[in-house]
Amino acid sequence: MGATIGNFRDLVRKAYEGELKLPGFQRTFRWRPDKVVKLYDSLRLKYPIGSFLFLQGNGELLAPRVFNGSAVEAVDKQTSFLVLDGQQRLTSGVHLFYPSGKRQYFIDLNKLDALVTEQSVDLESETSVADFCASIDFEDGYLISKNAVTDPRSLLINNDLLCTSIVTNAISFNVASSDYVEAKPGRKNLMLRLVQPHFSLHENDGVPHIDIDEKTSISAISRIFTTLNTTGQMLTPFELVVASLFPSKIDLQKEVNDFRSEGKYYPQMDSTGEILLQTIAMSAGVDQKKSNLPKEITAPIYVQHKKVAFLALEDLGEFLTANLGCGLNITGSLVPYDAIYAPMARALQHVKDKGLTGPDLAEAHRKLRLWFAASALTQRYQEGVHNKQTRDFKEMVAWIDGNGSRPDWIAQAQTPSLRNKSFDGAVGKFIQCCINQRDPRDPVVLAHKVGFRTDAMTTEKHHIYPSKFVQHLNGWDKKVDKADTLLNMMFVERGTNKSWLNADPRNHINEAKKNLAEQALVENYRLQFIPPAGFELLTRPEKTTEEFYEFLELRQAEIRKWITDHFGIAHQDASAPDDDELSLDEELVEAA
């Protein structure tokens, strides 16, 4: 066994070409796009990315296989080493350096330009530029992931998106930069003084790798691999804070578990402990960016603010559950973005500290409810979370105190088209909260509450037009038409969902009529934003694809009207395009 210093770029090239392969017992590539983005950020900033463990030789007995995204010729390439530890990082490197996978990664030059403007960066000053580049990270949303295109280079001029495969090659980067500046001379300083010097990956960074002798037994190799995958994972910010507080005799993990035992809402709000730490940071007036928590959360700050932060989160959980249908005493799955917890908990605490009562308290609560609704409908916390948390907290407090106006982004918020939204996206989760708030009941047994709240029956999401039923509708094209959409979902209890699988919605209603008068049933459906005209469509004996979409439009109109009535948020013009970008927190699923 020996240690060697290689460089990451060369290791990625060898993985792409097939000189490095994986043992057959390794799991497939699991990293989501957000983790690939974090790796790029570490490489850009020249942070350590850890060591690697290789097995010398071709490892024929271990059924070697190629890396996800590797070259077609990689299968036949003579294998020099098998990678026992480092698959996720090297595969991510392949996806960043070679546009060969199902996802490609791009520096968003428009986003960078906006950040430069927002932070008043002097592009003529090397110091100002360097400080800016060191301060931003993946949370600022400057690097995005998109479905693969045939020619990612074409997106540079057309869409201001610079593919990471370009920045790994000095010659290609220079050519691309010249072409971009020629096409957009106003971006000359941005490209030549900021992007080229600080976002390239063509330099070689040394990384250590340990090479195990090829004569090592298979049982020993398996034991080494198992140990690595149970103890060798990258530490999270929370785990790093645990380690930093331990010398001060603070068992952070135990204390967070104690808070979970004590709280009614907190256990569903913070699965990692990082929400509590962010709230502590905001209470202490220090940076709440997750990557900075290990530096900011000192023992004195933690001890002073931990209880206040916990109680603020509990108060927020109660507020969101009682006023917005979030059901946080039952689940955390309905809240569109947990990034709202820390700043809103602090804002709600501010309201409480002011001692507001009566109409003043009601008005402050109205503004907080509007904040929650607008953030979901605009998908506000999909990227650039850290800056928005800080700015939104300050703007909301100023608005509540009468020292500022309604934040522009809230004033401009609109309900988007719901036609292609999923039930579990940010907008879909908000609509679930709205349904939950309206006291929905099971269609078959009116006495049974459904949704996610106290005393509700076990609830499932039911396709109003079942997926198999719609395939038989006149005019249905399974390549184009989809039943799995927000507007075709409702809450029912588990038993009802099981009995209603795949049947005509008319049969569902006829079954429900055995226990309930029709008018009462119509009102029950309306609690889930199905208006009488939509209910009538469901009762028709013969149905068409055109009527299915008519039903969706009727339901969309009902939801949009309710949002306007309750929050004062208008809806987006019908001609506005849907946002179908994949967010960085969506899981990437690819074949090995």
C-alpha cells in the first residue's frame, strides 16, 4: 500500500476514458445536482476535496464497470486501478468536465452580473473582484443544472450560460470568452476580469490517493469498502458544529434530540438540526449561511440563543399550522421551502416582542401570511437562499414596523399557471396547505377528516381522473396528456383511495351519494377546490379528453380566485410560460 499525489483533472480524465473503473459491488452514482454544484464550488475555490482509495490492477475478479458518463470507448480501455473510495466525486467531475451525461452544468452569467451589481463590486479592482469571488458559493445560485443539449456551447451567446466543460480547457475558455465579449461588449469586464481569472478549472489541483496492492484479498477489499461507506462520508455543517462545541462540553446532538422530544412542531421542521442553528445565528446577528455555521456558532452564542431559537421555531410552527394549513404538528412535507423557517421565526418573534394586540397584531400576521404565500407561488427560495433570507427578514420587519413598504417581490407576486404543476413541487405543496386549511372531509364518509391535521384519518393523494381510467378517454394521447398533475389530485382517506383505484369518477360520486345528499357532496368537493361545474363534469356518463382539460381549467380558476380573495395575489396571464426548470434540490436519477 502506498500514497501518491495526483491531480483531480487527470483522475477525472482517466475515469472518463476508462483507465479508472469501479468494482461491480459499488452502488450506482447517487449525487444530486446540488452536490455536483458544491464540488465545482470547492474546486473553484481550491478547497480540499478529500483523498481517494484505489486498488491496483485490472481487478477482473471484481467485475469492473465504467463510470457514469464515461466515453463509449471506456469499456474496452485497459484498467489500471479500481476506485474503492471517490466514485461520487469522480463521476461528478466527469459530468462537469465532459458534457456527456444526462445533466449539464452552466455558469449563469446573468446571475453573476446581478450579484455583482447587488454587492457593488468594482470590476476594475482586483481586490474587490477577488473578495467577491471568495464570498459567493453554491447557495447564491450562480451555477445551474439543465437537461443535456447537443451543443451546450451554443447557450453561451444565446442564453448567457457558460458550460463548465469549457472552463476546464484553457484554449476553449479563451476562445469562448472572446466570442462572448465580441457579441456582448458590455460584459467585457465581467468575463475578462472576473469569470476567466476566478472560475476556470483548467489548472491541476493535487489530491492524495492511496493505492492498495492488487494482491489484497477480496474479503479484505470488501471490508475496507464497507468501513469507508459507513464512516467516511463528508461531514455536514451540523456535524462540524457538533465537533466544534464538544470541547465546551456541549453535546449538540443530544440537545437537539431533547428539543425534538419537547417540541410539538419543531420535530417536523428540522430533520438535520441546521434550521435550529440558522435561527440561532439570526438571533445572534451573525451569518446564517449553512456553510458558515461551523465558524459562526460558538459555544457562548449557542448557549445564549438556543432556547430562544427553539421557542421561536415552535411559535412559528403553531402559527403556520393554525393560519396556513401547514400541519406541522403532523408532518413537514407541506411546507414548500424550509429556508423560510429561520427568517420568519425571527420576524414572528419580533412581532411578539413588540407586544402587538388587536388590529395591529392581526395586520402583522396578515403580512407574514402573505410572505409565506408569495414565497411559494414565486418559488422564491429555489436558489440564492442565503441572501434572500437576510434581505426578506429585514424588509418584512421594516414593513411590519411601518418603516418600509411592501417588498417589491411580494407586490409583484402572481399565482402562476397550475396546469403543469406537480402535487409535490413548491406551488403544489402550497395548494395542499390551502386545502388542508379548508377542513376537507372524505367524500365517502363525511365525518372523517382528511388532510394533515389533528384527528384526520390516514390520508392519501387520489387522482380524481385515475391514471388508468384516462387512457380510455376519447382523444387521449399518452405521449402528451398526463393525469399526474396538481389539478387532478385530492385528499381522501386510505380506504377510499384503495376502493377508487382506476374507476370512472362518476362511480366514485355514485358511491359517495349512498351516504350523503348530493348538495352536501357538492359542497364537500368544493372544499378541495372542485366547483359545482367541475363536479357536474365528473358525473357525466361519457367523458372525453377535452372535458378532462375543462375540469382542470375550472379547478384552476377556483384555486386562483380563493388565493386572490385570501391573500390579494392576482394570477399570471394565461399566455405566460410555465417554469419547467429542474431545481437543484431535485434528485438526479441516472443509470449506471
